[in-house]
Amino acid sequence: MRRRDFLGLAGAALISGPRISLAQTTGNKPLRIVVVANVFHEGDGVMAALCNQEAHSSNLSAPYNVDWPRWPRIQSNPPPPPPDSGKPRCLIDVFKDPLDTAPSATMEIWCIDDLAVTHGESAAKVTAMDLITNYTNPPSAPDGVVAFGTAGYPGLSSNDGCATIGGTIFIHDASNDATGAHGSWSWPGHMGTLVPSKTPASFFSSVAADPKTLEGINNEMIVPQIRPASVLQLIIAPDAVAISSVNIPNNPDKALYCNVDSKAIAEAQAAGATNITSVETTHGVIRSKWPDAPFIYVTAIPNRVCHFPDEASGNYAQEFPSSHNAGVALKHVIPYFVSAIA
């Protein structure tokens, strides 16, 4: 099928409704894959990539049960109940082969900001994610988990605009990094240590060895405005590590985050991390929610570590392209993830 013909069919599907999901009509139950973004702008970035007709993947259905855009709630005390908090932003079926009629998995796109007003507290995020577990009847843990978000990348060289994928998590407790009120969340037995993923290493190696997939990702990435990487690309490796700093003290000084991140990097390296590709706050919290499920993180990189204030903070033209690019990467690699954990 010619590309233009395919795009026309994809557009018709989005307008008139997706092909019927066979998740409830076939004997083989599709895997349940949940993609969990942290905040609104990250969720919007991944939705923009997944819902774009011109960049549709032939291994994915058109998004259906779409509940987006979602607008932030008015902050009040107590905050009002989030609208549609018990629903994902959309569902997308994943097919092993574009000609298959039955999906191998159904991917649910969630955003923690949709679930509750957490004020950034890790414990509140964990509680909010109960709604994801309870989405099915009866409630069930997912078969695969993808943590999606934005993060800093260590080092002087810029990878701004790139996306990174890995599986191992390191959780740093930042409660003692500065004075001030802070949370006390903990994942017992997993703090300050490398927590490997249950995702087979074949997933990472398969993606990294597929030049067609990598080229497809690179060609759909868009350039952020500030210090973009010399080459926009997906950075993926089985030994990649994501750092999540939790219980960060309440402090208006943005320089605090540089101190927290630098300390967390040093601790992760002391624990054996040699390939740190993501430094943020929430991937590890999402990892802890369903500890037995295969897990990967898909991270957008809008800034270098210690350069969030001058490269990314509140800059739509920096953060949206980065989140979009990570969404592009997710779209291309999710069939590999499903195949690896099936």
C-alpha cells in the first residue's frame, strides 16, 4: 500500500472511529500495557505523537475511547475531584503484524495529574495510581508498565530533544539534601540500590539493532529551541539507568534540584550505575506500584542535569518537542516491548 493511501485510511479511522478492538471477542486475551506519564505537559506530548494521523504506526490501531485534551483543575483546598479521573486518556491496540486482526496487547495512556492533585508527593502519586489498577473489572495489575516523563541528562554535552529508554531504576531519598518540609515515602528494600527490570534484555537489543526503526524515530523527531542535540535520536541500552529523587524538601530555590541531582548521580554510580540516561522524580515511584510487571522507562530529555531553569523550565518550545519525541519513540518500540514480554 502506498504511503498516501495508508494515511488516508488512517485519517478515516480517526474520523469515523477505529477498527473494532477484538480484545473482547477473541479467545486470547490481549496483554494489558499501561503507560503512565507524570504531569500534564508530558501526557500531552505523548498524546500528540500517538494521535497524529500523519505519523501513524501500522502496528497500532487508531486511538479509541479518547478522552483528551484534559485541562488542569483549579487548585483549591481541598481540590475538586479530577474529572474523568478513573479513565485513561485513550486506548490503542498493538498488533504483532499490521495484517493481524487480533491485537497482541492494548495500551492505556494515563497521566498522574489526571488522577489526583498530588502536589508532587510520591506517596500521593502511589495512591492515585490505584485508579489504574481498578480500571479493569476485576481490578488487576498490568502485564507491562511504561513510565513516561521528562528528565535531565548528565554531562556537558547536550542531548536536548532526544529520548532515552532503559529498565533499571535507582531511587534516591532526598529528604536530607536540604532543610524544609519533605515527604517520607519509601519503597522498602529498594531505596539507594539498582532495581533491575523484569523486561528481557532482548527488547533493548532488538530495538538497538533495527536501523529501520531507529531511522523512523529519528526522522519524526522535532528540534527544541535551546541547545538541541547535534543529532536527535533514541538512546536505548539494556544497562541504562534512570534516577528518581523522592522526598525533595520544599524549597523555592531551583538550585536545590542541581544539588539533589548531583548527589543522586554520585550515589547511583557508587551503587554500580555506569550508564545513567535519565534524572527526574517519578519513574521509580511508578516502578514500585506494580513491582512484578515487566517495566521500561521512556524519557524525554529537554535539558541537561543542573540546567532545568535555563533550558527547559516553563518553555513550551523546549518541553513540548522533547515530550513529543519521546512519544514518537514509544510508538515505534511498543510492539517490540509486547513481543518481548508475551
